[in-house]
Amino acid sequence: MCIMCLEILKGRMTILEGRKALTELVETTEERDLLKHYKELDEADDEKMLEIINRLDT
């Protein structure tokens, strides 16, 4: 699980803050799996983004 998802799950980051962090995460990551994950989150609306993050927690 990426650090951004973990922070959102723990309530230390909001979805809006997460969206802002996505830009920086994409720019600083070269790992394909993480880039795929970030793209999926970026393309999702807020509700779907939370579903994706909560699914990762199981």
C-alpha cells in the first residue's frame, strides 16, 4: 500500500490532500506498479478513490 493511501486510511490526509500529493508522487516514482496505482487513483472520482483505498486495506 502506498504511503498516501495509508495516510488517508488513518485519517491523517484528506482526499483533497491526497489528490494534490498524487502529482508529486507520479513525478518522483519510476516503479511501474506504483505508477499504475497512482493513475487508477487519479482517474477515479472521490467516492471510487475511497473504494480503491479501502479495498487495499483488506
